[in-house]
Amino acid sequence: MDVSRLLSVINDIEFEYKEGLSKLLATLIQQYTAARDAPTQDNTSSIQTAYQNLINYVDEDAFYNYTPSKAAF
């Protein structure tokens, strides 16, 4: 991998993290924390929604079409 390709990958990682991944992960963690803190409440739907939002984001991010590292060599 040349340096320009590595820089491109690093830029993609930074963009994806800042633009949504960190927020979606935090939301999912918050839902799990709420479920843990109030075990008598059913938080299933909110956890499923947060998880699905994360999956949808990952399915459409810049890395979805990246080839595996070994295939690039």
C-alpha cells in the first residue's frame, strides 16, 4: 500500500467516525445502559432501533465497498 492510499483510508476513517459512527455507537450504548439501569422496563424496541440505525449507517459508509486488505496486494 502506498502512502497516498494509506492517507485516503485514514481520511475515510476519520470522516466516518466524526460524521455519524460515534453518535450512533453512543446512542446504542445509552439504550443498553438505560435497560441495565431500569430492568423492569422493556427497552427492546429502542435498542433494536438504535442497533438498526447503526447497521444501516455501516452498510452505506465508505468502507462497505472496500476490498479486504489481502486482496489489494
